[in-house]
Amino acid sequence: MRDPGVWAGEGPWQGLLLAAAVLGSCLQPAPAQSHIALTPDPPPAPQVGGAVTLALQPPQSLAVCTWYRAAESVSSAEILTYVQDKGQRNGPSYTGRETGRPDCSLHITGLMLNDSSPYFLWMPTTGSKITVTLAVYEMLLQPKVISSNFTVVENRTLNLTCEAPPSTETLLWDRDGSVLVPGGRVELSTGNRTLTVPGVGRDDAGNYTCEVRNPINTVRSKGVIVTVIYGPVAAHITLTGPLHPLLGDNVTLTCAADSFPAPQFHWSHNGSDLVPALTSAVLSLVLRGAEQTGVFECHATNPHTGRRATTSVSIGLGPGLGQQAGSLSGGTIAGIIIGTLVGLGLLVFVFYYFWGQSKRHSKKPVQTGSRTPVAPHGPDVTRSGPLKEEEVSYSSVAFRAGGLQTPRPQGPAKADTTVYAEVKKK
Ligand SMILES: *[C@@H]1O[C@H](CO)[C@@H](O)[C@H](O)[C@H]1NC(C)=O
Ligand SMILES: *[C@@H]1O[C@H](CO)[C@@H](O)[C@H](O)[C@H]1NC(C)=O
Ligand SMILES: *[C@@H]1O[C@H](CO)[C@@H](O)[C@H](O)[C@H]1NC(C)=O
Ligand SMILES: *[C@@H]1O[C@H](CO)[C@@H](O)[C@H](O)[C@H]1NC(C)=O
Ligand SMILES: *[C@@H]1O[C@H](CO)[C@@H](O)[C@H](O)[C@H]1NC(C)=O
Ligand SMILES: *[C@@H]1O[C@H](CO)[C@@H](O)[C@H](O)[C@H]1NC(C)=O
Ligand SMILES: *[C@@H]1O[C@H](CO)[C@@H](O)[C@H](O)[C@H]1NC(C)=O
Ligand SMILES: *[C@@H]1O[C@H](CO)[C@@H](O)[C@H](O)[C@H]1NC(C)=O
């Protein structure tokens, strides 16, 4: 490195420059195809701590060359001027790491990120001016995907940010192995660092990674799992058992609803909650009597979306009318009742006779067949607001003739195969 003071005497120096410029402009027209080649050390690209050579191509032997750390000849940005046989005179932008060479090239060592800049070469002897842009890169560290929330409710906005190093040249997003391209609902901004998906759908759930690249290396973030909460929109009941159940038959109702997370289930019969509350997806019963027939409703609730779907099935004693799964209509109910009465008149008569006897002997107002909610502190939550039913405990056993109640304040629902009702007549 030369001491900048070596060339402090400006007078003779400027005279030499002027002379060279006048001479050179006559003899050496600017070669139009000249350019500056960047040779990084080490390859493949200029990197922090490394070195680079900026060399005129094709090589030329010129009397004077001046380098600027700028896109034009701004005197405050002059790094150095190299004069054949005299050597290097340093300018204001000289940092102690730059060396001029006889072939007019500029060698920079100890590269820093902020050496990234346009560089301007002025050759007064030819009048040539050439600009080159140097980009210094650093080894990329692993990026990280961050978000205020990786769990998004359907139709809301998913925001992911890739914490990428400044030296990132290309940033790509990936979901479950596929590169995401902007367009559709996917929006990329700030150099792809931010991924936004407004109106997020179920398909947007998955394993997201971001990958950063520059000429030195490529690094991928760890995957983050984005979860989309949705549904239920509809529920449906599958009936397993005889198509036309008779007394003693085993009937199993399985309720399903598309929802994430999986919905919470809740059943009611003839409009009243089952007691004890049944919160499994499966309702199993052995048909013991006509009071077990009627309309079974399944309510599927997703507390995260506040959505609830309800479906019902009506069960009537067979054979004949009224045994069908599916959605309920008034006609269906009527069919069940009529079918039951007509087809099983004797049975129903006998049953109601004994049931009536039982009722007359009962002192309690709440009993089988009543549409009144049976739990002492249990409102008919099928008509109350959503998301409340889990808090309600039903503390009595349904279908016990005579309204025998079994208090069970904290009786939660149990297995998927809860046997729901057995009628004991007295
Ligand atoms: C580049 O950054 C270094 C430290 O990181 C600083 O000392 C130097 O002045 C900066 N150079 C320019 C041209 O900004
Ligand atoms: C993320 O969003 C879900 C759904 O809106 C919400 O239930 C959850 O509390 C949120 N988590 C955080 C940490 O904000
Ligand atoms: C999202 O929007 C679609 C279409 O408007 C709708 O069908 C769906 O129920 C919505 N989902 C939620 C969770 O609001
Ligand atoms: C995403 O960003 C938008 C706008 O900045 C904001 O309204 C929304 O709540 C954000 N969503 C999440 C999940 O952070
Ligand atoms: C942004 O991502 C797209 C594809 O998803 C890619 O084509 C483009 O080069 C990326 N841009 C940057 C600056 O990384
Ligand atoms: C997410 O994907 C990456 C690769 O793309 C994989 O290494 C990682 O194990 C995945 N994470 C999960 C939780 O599946
Ligand atoms: C009724 O069916 C359920 C489910 O298949 C079974 O667990 C239960 O043991 C059956 N009960 C009778 C009495 O068959
Ligand atoms: C439910 O309704 C059916 C049909 O109306 C009836 O036969 C049955 O006794 C009722 N059961 C209860 C417990 O209300």
C-alpha cells in the first residue's frame, strides 16, 4: 500500500494527466467492446473476507487509470489513480485494501458487504469510461420462518415471514415439496420475504419452508406446519343395524362431520338432550321400547370456528314404515308414528298400557317420553347458543320408566360404544 501523501504535489500530476489525455485521445480510441471482468478469490463469487480483481478486458496498456467507488467520476469517490512507472496515488475513497496494477486492474482484499457498489474506471488517455457493479456476498446462515400464528381459521389471512440474511439473492417458498409461485391467492413481497395468503383454504395447510440462495450457498429453513381450522359445514349419520329394527335389535348411529380439529359431538332425542350427555360420535342402543324411537339428532361443533352442523335420523319400530336414515321431515315423523301405530298396534297398545300404569304410579314430573329437559340444571342446549354444551352436565338417566333420576353431576361421556338406553318397566 502506498502512502496517499506520495502524490500530494498536485501541480505536476495534473499536468501529466492532461498531457496524457490529449495524447491518448488522438492515438487510442475507446474500444467499444471493452468491459471489466470480476475475478473472485475464492470462486465462485466475491465474498466477505475474500478478494476480487476488477480487470479491463481485453487487457490494455494505458498510461493512466482512475478508479471510483461510484457509478461516475465523483471526486469524493475516487479510490486511486494508477500511473505507469509512477504507481498508485490514493483518493478519498481509498480504504487501505485497494491496489492498482499496471494493467489498470483494481484488486480489493478483505471484502466487506458494503464494498458492494458500482465501480467506475476512467482512462484519460483513451477517454474510455466503464462501469461495473460489484456484489459481495456472505455465506448464508439458515433462515427461519416466523408468523404471528401458524394456525389460521379458514377464510382468514395466513402471513409467513422468512427471516433471511441480507446477502440473500433469491428466496423461494415451498409447501410440501412444491415451490410456491405468486399468483392465485399467494402473494409474495419484500423480495419474497413475506408470504401472504388471504382467504386461506384447507389446501393451504401443510409444511412450509423457505430457501435462500446466493452464488455462494443455498440454505433451507426448518419446516413449519401451518394448520387451517375449518368446518363443520354438514354432518351426517350412518345407521348400522337392521333396516327395520324390531324390539331387541341393536341399532348403532355413527355421526360424522368434516371439520378440523375433529368436531365435538352431542346428541339429542326428540328434541331433548340425552342424559347422561353423550359426546361420542357413536350412539348404540338396543331397541327395548317405543319410547326409544323417534328423532335422534347429532350436533357436531367446532369450538375454534364457532360452527355447528346438525343432522338427524328418525327411528321407528319395524317392519313397515319409518325406518330410515337420513334427514328428517314432518312426513317422515308422521310415517313413523302411523307405521308404528298401524303395524304394531297390539304391541304399542300393550306397551303404552304398562307405560301408562307406570306413569300413574310415578310422583316425578320428568320421565321417559317427556320433551321437557330432564336434567335439573340442564337447559335444552340444542336451542341455546353454540359452544355451551360442553359445560352442561346431565345428571339423570333417560328412559327409566317412572322418571327415576340418577344424579351424576360430572358425568362425562365415555366410550364410543355407550349403550344409551335400556328400558326397565316396572
Ligand atoms: C463499511 O463497513 C465498515 C464496517 O462494517 C465501515 O468501517 C466502513 O466505513 C464502511 N464503508 C463504507 C464505504 O461505508
Ligand atoms: C392462533 O389462532 C387461533 C385461531 O384463530 C387461536 O385459537 C389461537 O389462540 C392463536 N394463537 C396465538 C398464539 O395467537
Ligand atoms: C369460508 O368461505 C366459504 C365460502 O364463502 C364458506 O363456504 C365457508 O363456510 C367459510 N368458512 C368459514 C370457517 O367461515
Ligand atoms: C396477516 O396480516 C394481515 C394484514 O397485515 C392481518 O390482518 C392478519 O390478521 C394477519 N394474520 C395473521 C394470522 O397474523
Ligand atoms: C420469488 O419467488 C419466485 C417464485 O416463487 C421466483 O421466481 C423469484 O425469483 C423469487 N424472487 C426473489 C427475489 O427471490
Ligand atoms: C417438512 O418438510 C421438510 C422438508 O421439506 C422435512 O425435512 C421436515 O421433516 C418436514 N416436517 C414435518 C413436520 O413433516
Ligand atoms: C350392539 O352393537 C354394538 C356395536 O357394534 C356392540 O358393541 C354391542 O355389544 C351390541 N349389543 C348387542 C346387545 O348386541
Ligand atoms: C320420541 O318420539 C317418538 C315418536 O314420536 C315416540 O314414539 C317416543 O315415545 C318419543 N320418545 C321420547 C323419549 O320422547
